[in-house]
Amino acid sequence: MKVNLYVRFSTRYGQSLFVTGNVAELGSDVLADAVPMQFFNEELWALSVEIPAGSGAVKYRYVLRETEVNVIVTGKQIGRASW
């Protein structure tokens, strides 16, 4: 099942948003394996990902990275979905 995530979040130069979650397609909650979101403009980021049917409850969170190496904010879980 294709899942589309959109978030309005203002970033500055050098920052990127990622998504991690409790399924392999979202990095299995491993920050190093978080999936990068696509930048659309100064305040809109998006991600389309295929989640297999029957995956159960999918929990995810957004991750803000300052560089490729440093995670500066992991945030709290702000989304939940079940398939």
C-alpha cells in the first residue's frame, strides 16, 4: 500500500527531514536508517513509501538532521496509522 506523508516544517540551509518507523520500509526505528523526505519548498516536505499490506500498526516519527552525520532533533511520535 502506498503511503504519502506530508509535513509543514520550516528548515534552514543544511537541514533535512527524515522519517523513521517500526517497519523495515521506514528504517525499523534505527535513526541511521531513517528515510529522507523530499523538499518541496521552505515549509513543505513529503515522502511516498510502499508499506506491505498486513504490516499491522505503523508508528512513525520525523527526524531533523543538521548534517549527514548529526541528528539534532528526533522529536516525539507525531503520527500513527494502521493498515
